[in-house]
Amino acid sequence: METVVSGIRSTGNLHLGNYYGAIQNFIKMQHEYNCYFFIADLHSLTTHPTPENLHNSVKQVLVEYLAAGIDPEKATIYVQSDVPEISELYLYLNMNAYLGELERSTSFKDKVRAQPDNVNAGLLTYPVLMAADIIIHKATKVPVGKDQEQHLEMARTFGNRFNRLYNNDYFPEPFAFSYGESLVKIPGLDGKGKMGKSEGEANAIFLADAPEVIRKKVMRAVTDSGPTQENQQKPQEIQNLFDLMKVVSLEETVQYYDHAYNTMSIRYGDLKKQLAEDMILATAPIREKINDIAGDAGYIRKVARLGAEKARESASKTLRDVREIIGFRSF
């Protein structure tokens, strides 16, 4: 059975983009592959969260993973920092990662522009830690979006470099995996790009959002003054709303509003109200489970402990092999 690895940064609540763009596929994968789904709290340290915020964010993502349908009996769900072997492998890989290639990373250059006063070594070596996350379990399949493909290519580079350096074919090559389906891209409410946490809370519908919060966010979504001729192409901000509706609404609902747009009879207020109610209905089962699981501290601890044990069993075997290959041997 092939191994799948994927992680999500512990930077707050999961949103519709996470759920429809990734987690729904995770739920399918857990029945057919050896899956490791982790919460990347080490990665989040590049933005210097407070201890309280870090802990609460990790807990929230774990709760929402479970509420969304990831089964800890079928997949290994763990917190990255609970597996110290990852940090050790990160150290070894860093010894063979070069400054030039790290500085050319698109994500590093983006971060330098976005946060010039916080260009830390963790940002520079972020792809090395991501490589350690993947190859620690000798994964061959990694569900990633377009923005992470360069990191995955670098993970292959670091694994292959280790193999060549020590004349060993120990690490297999990991490749992007979309479960045979095109990845669902969920747009944000700001009329621009995809839904995401970094664009601000108003841009995203979170799985834990209360109905009244969802209504307020959707009603504030960016629109234009309306179509000026029949059957005209929708501008991005309007197409975004229709793309969201395609995910959460019935097909006949989408067709109704599409017809209204094409005939210049659409009322954006009505479309937004319909979209908000459909989002509330679509997220209701997950929201109820989030509330139930969040109140069960014993169950949360049990899942985290079980996941750490399973992940460390895999990771420690890899580290024993790696240390032996490198030449670290006891006297």
C-alpha cells in the first residue's frame, strides 16, 4: 500500500477551501492508502505565534480534521512537533541544502517581499522541513496545489541528493497526487484569488463559522453594478460567487441564477442570501461535530497520543536507517 503524506499549518480555523480543495480527498484516500495527515506547528513558528495561540490553533485544526471526517483509526493524524525525528531529519537534510537553491524558492521570495522585517532562517529552509515531513515516511504521493509543486520538486531533490551522496536508493521519489480528479479551487469573497487565511477572515468561510457570521460575510462579498448586456462574460468577482454556489448549492439553483444573470434580471442580494443559506446547510453537520469534539478533551488527547505513536513508529525506523547510512554508529 502506497504512502500518502499531507499537512496543514496550524494558523487557525479550516475553511471551505481546505475542505473542498483537500480534506474531501483525504477522506477518500484514508480507505485506500497508508495516510499520514499532520498539523504543521513547526512550520507556523516562522510567524512567531504566542504559546497560547499556537496551542489553541493546533487543537482547533485537530478538532476540525476529525469533525470533517478523517478517521484516526484509518489514517494517522498527528502534530508535527510530537515527532522529534522530523526535526532530526531536517537537520541532516539541511547539511546538503544550498543557499542559492533555497533563495531561488518562489515562496521564500514572496515571503521576503511580504514580511521584510522577519526574514528568518526558518523561512529560508522551509522547503527542507517540508521535505523532511514527506520523506520521513518514505511517501510517494503528496496531495498539493499548484503553489506547493516547487516545494515537492525540492523534496525530490533533497531525497535524491541524499541517495547519491551515500550511494543508496533509500528514499523513493514523492509526486503530486490529486486522486485522479482535478483539484477543486475555492475562491475567496474578496473578488480576487482563492479562499485563504492570509487574505483576512472576511475573505474565507470557516467550517466553524456560526450561521449569522456566514450571512454577514457573504452579504459583504464583492460584486459589480450588474450585467450591461445579455450573456456577457462574468467578471471575476461575480464568477467567484457562482463558483462557490456550484460547490454548495443544487444544480437547479445555479442554473436559475445563471439564467437571471444572462437575461440581466439578476439581483445580487438574492443570490448572496441563497448562497449564504446553502453554505450554512452544507457546513451544518461539520459545525455540530466541531462543537461536540471540542468539548471532549479526553478524546482529543487520545487521538493526539495515538497519532504521535503511529507516526513515530514509522519515523523512528527511517531515522535508524538514515543514521546508519550516514555513519552514526554506537561504539
